[in-house]
Amino acid sequence: MSRAEAIIDRLHALHPKLIDLSLDRMHRALAKLGHPERNLPPVIHVAGTNGKGSTCAFTRAIAEAAGQRVHVYTSPHLVRFHERIRLAGELVSEEALTAALEEVEAVNAGDPITVFEVTTAVALLLFSRVPADLLVLEVGLGGIYDATNVVDRPAATAIASISMDHMEFLGDRLEGIAGEKAGIMKAGVPCATGLQDPAAMAVLERVAMERGAALLARGRDWRCEFAGGGLRYADARGVLDLPHPSLPGPHQADNGGIAIAALRAWNPGWLTDEAIARGVASAEWPARLQRLRGELARSLPAGFELWLDGGHNAGAGLALAEHLASWRDRPLHLVVGMKKGKASAEFLQPLIPFATSLTAVAEPGQHLAMEVDDIVAASDGVARPGPTVAEALARIAKEDAPGRILICGSLYLAGEVLKAEAG
């Protein structure tokens, strides 16, 4: 364990809850730090249930293709905490992260504060001290009371697909969840959003009108569709014929389009059609329909492909199912591990019709792993127990027809898989 990770572990004792949605503690800590949130490069603030990470990846890639220095804050991490903070294009160093954690810990002086609030304060502190041209800031949970929602006037905001997730914190109605996500909208700041359930869209429209934010909706204000082997994006400024996105899946037309719409609404001088095209074709985002080629993949016999996706809720299940429809040419073996408390049946049901086999797993190091028996039950008995990824892969290789293997169901599982892939 690194020094930075040891400090983070120690900070868990300062607040009895892992998540406690409020901005009071955040504002207090930032005031003690001299308000770093007021000394940031232009910010694009991104919320949503599914797709916000990919939207951040496309936004970053487009800006970097234009030669810009980009800060990025995302969560959760997959393997190391340092993945959450990217400073002007580089992952935060152990030294810089440790020093900033110690500074925030000292300033906080033992007051109650959640770990996510501490790490967000750390990120904002670092972002305020390292020169950059853009900060891509991903919401952790919800929007209104998320620790990232302390930037008074971002350059633009973006809201990716909204669906049911984190109901214990955001409520069990889609309209309420949409209202939480809409909390990042600011007066006079454009907000780009993609395809939404009509109930969620009605909430976004209402909040945008109340706050005086221009809402740019897919299908009305902009369009982005697969066409001619690539993407075609169109808005009031014109049409862009773009390469096929580097991130696989039909849903990436939505996420890539949201990123383009937000950037074009902000309209910085460096944004060119060429940068948009190169960014769409080069964006990277681990564990989002990622083809694996490392240690685990090499353990499989010839004829197998190994893929990884961190989707874990009902909306992600539907998005994955849409992509799996294009994989009917070969057998598909699903290996599923989930987090306790997630709606496992709602995630699994759209996927089961595409699966040649389904195996339930729970890795020993997986955070809050759902019991294998519970996943089997959620599949109506279709799934067989792994019970681990390694055992599942060995059985598939021995007993099942060669084809694609997709490991999915949890970002925490994805992190364990990537560790094993690295060897």
C-alpha cells in the first residue's frame, strides 16, 4: 500500500457514512484551503447514470487532439487510486497526491468529512496549482449535492443517460434521479444531453428553464448517428462526418455526441473539426467493452476473445444488449460478478437471450461482491457458479464452444480482472 492509499484508509474514520450527500463540509474545507475551486481552468462538468465516463473520455481526447492540456477527475478507480486524477495529461504522481492529501487532512483538522469529499478537495487543489486549458470534472453521485458541484460557472455541463441506480441515495423514481443530475445546471451555461427517457427529459427541460440554462438535446438541437462506416454529427453550426469511434458499442454515438455538443456550445478558439475527428477516433476508457489481450486472454485456447465491461445497472444492461445483438456471429459466454445492493436481475435479463453460457463469479478481492448464489437466483437459475473468474474461464475453455467471453457486472470486478490481466 502506498503512502497516499494509507492516508485515504485513515480518512475513512472521519465520517461514519461512505456517502453523505451535502455540500456544507465541502465548502468548509475549500474555504480553509483558500478556495481552489475559484482558480481552475475552464470546466466541463459531466453527470449521468451511464456513459458519463465515456463522455469524459471523448471530451478529453478531443481537447488533447487540439494540443490542449487537460485535467480530468473521474471515479471510481479500477486498479490504483491515482487513476482518478489526471494533471495536464498525466496521472497524478505518488508524491503530489500524498502531499495534497496531507495538506487537506491537516486543514480539515479531524472534522467529519467523507473520503470522496477529501479526494475531491485534493483534486481541486492540485488542479488549481498545475496550469491547464481544460478541466473535465465527472460527478461522483447524483449532482445537486455531489462534492464536485462547487464550481459556480463551468464552461459547459453535460448529462449522459439517466436510469435507475443508487436508489438508496437518490430515490426510487426516475424523475427524482433526473432532478438530482440536473442539479449541475448553471444559469447562462449550456448543458448538452443525449437520449433520455421522456420522464427524465421533462425534468431536465423544467430545471433548465428554471435556471436559465440552454439545454441542447439530441434529436432536437443536435444529432449523432452511425453512417458510412463512421459517425455523422449535425447541429445548427453544420455537419461533421467523423471516423468510427474508438470506444465500441452503439451507445457511444450518444456519449461522443454529448461531448461534441458541449464543446461546440462552449466554442473555445482551439476547437476544430480535425480535432473532433481525431479525438473521436482515439478516446480511451478502460473496462468499457475493452478487448483484453494480457495474462488472462493468453490463458485461453485459440478461437476465444476476452472482453471486459464495467456496466452494472439496468441502463447498462440495455446498452450492452444493444451491442450484443451485433455479436450473434459467434458463441457468447457471459461471466458476471456484481456489487451487493445492485439490481442484478434488471441488469441480467436483457443479456440472457444473447448468452450461450452464463457464469456467476465473486472475486476474493472484489469490493462488496454479491454472493454467487444471489447472481444465480437473479438469472432465474440460468447462471452456473464460477465461482471465480479464473475457474469460470477454465471451465469455458474446456467445456464450451470457442467464441467471445464477456466479463461484466461491476467496475470493482473489472478492477480485479485488470490486475490479473497485468500478471
